[in-house]
Amino acid sequence: MDLAPPAMLEQRLTESVKDWRSPLAGHVGFRNWTLGPARRRAYCPLCFEEDLAAGRTPYFRMDWIPALVTSCWDHEAPLREWADCDSAGRRRLPKAWLYRTGDMRLATPAFMRADLEAIRQLCDAPPSKDCPSLEVVLSWLRWVQFVAEKRFDAPMPPYLSGRTVEDDLRSDLRFLIELASRHQDRHQEPPLADVACPRQWPEWFGPLPGSARRREWKFSDSGIRQTACLRWRRSYLFFAVRTLVGTKSYGSLIAETSSKFPAWTVWWEELLGRLGPQQRETLEWHQKVSMKSFV
Ligand SMILES: [Zn+2]
């Protein structure tokens, strides 16, 4: 459900659906960026599968709207991207789902079956030798989601006068995401997260999508809200969380033990060698100035 549905739609739903109650009634906001309405393609194939098994038309949850949400709150499975959208970005559902004709499960699109398979393969994968492994990296992203975002109907946390380590982490995380995803339009260098993207897992992480590259935005907030690509969202989150895992302040919070992962400074040094001159200058400046307090 969109956050601003037309009044007529709400009225008609009230008239035609018994005991209908707008899900917006329980909505109490999100803590960080939310995706633009036409960019909300993230979905959980397991939730959709449950909807179908229960005879419901699968629907996109409000909980999948925030940019920092990359896994299902209920199943903890990584979200996937709904592939059937029109040129304006509107999601299309199979007709048999909308009109509930026959066994709705038979109308499951091929890409959704492939998405279900990708999640099953992830669960059945043998332990990997990568360090960190895909499983570990996805668990970091889930952790960040739980700390930095909330479900749509969960109450906003109360404002407390003293700052906690989680408050500091949230603001550092925000800063790192902005740094990682900034698209500098004066030159042709890709954002930092594009270079840092873990390309060994193309099913889950990807570079800045080509459609975004053509845009002329300069500020990352717009870039973050207007990018539907889930694999790119995971990439800038990866840059942010990998940096934080390599700090003494947050490493043990996120990864329980940070000692087995190189310090953020070591990781950034390695990245610097792969960056273009403008991005390298930016990263070096942040390393010396704004990241001084990181240990
Ligand atoms: Zn789910």
C-alpha cells in the first residue's frame, strides 16, 4: 500500500471489502530513507508463497519500503526484486492472482520461482571459505536493518537525552551510506560503493545500475530514494557495514568478534588503489578529517 493512497480508492475499499481497515491506520513512520513510490519492487518470495497457500492475493508489505530494509522481517530471508513492472515502475501481478481464478499458485511467474530457488540455495549452501562469507555479510545487513530501521507499525523510539552507542552507530551508518552512494555528476567516476561492491555474489550484490548512471543527481538522498535496484542498495550498505565492522567501537557489536576482519583503515587502503583520482581524494580527506574519531 502506498503511503498516500487516493481518497476515492480508500472509500471504495471501505465499501467493497468487509471489515476493511486501512493499513495506514497503524503506520507510525520509518527512521531513515524510504524508496520513492515507483521504486518499491522489493518483496519476499516466502511471504508471497504463504499468501498463495492461504488463498490470499499476494501483496507488497509497507515494511519493505525503507531503503535500509533488504531482508524480510518475518522470514529473515534476503528480499528479491519484483521483475514484472511497467515503464512507469508500477508493479504488475498475474491476473489469476487479482481475480482469484483457479489455483493461484499455478500462475506464479517464472522469476518468482527462480527467486524462491535462489533463497533455498542460500540456505542449503555448504560453509564457504570466503572471509567474510556471504552468510556473514547478509547477517550484518540484517543486524543493521534491525538497529537502524523499524517495522511500519512499531512505535517510534522515545527521545532520550543521553546518547547511546546505537545512536552513534546510526548516525555513522547514515554518514557512510551517503559517502558510499554519492554520485558525483561533475565527473565520470562511479560512487565508492560501486568499486567496493562484492562482485563474487552477483545474485545479491551489484554495481550502480545503468539507469541511475544517466541521471544528473548530485545529492545522495535523491539517489537513495530513486533507485529501485536492491543489489545496489546492498552494495552501499556493505561499504558502510564493512567499515563499521572494522572499528573497535562497533566491530564487536555487529560481528561479535571484529578481530578476524581487517581494520577499516586497512580495507580503505585496499580500496584507494582501485578508485579514480576524485574519489580517492574524497576518501583520503574523510579518512583524515571526518573519520578521525573512528578507532
Ligand atoms: Zn517473508
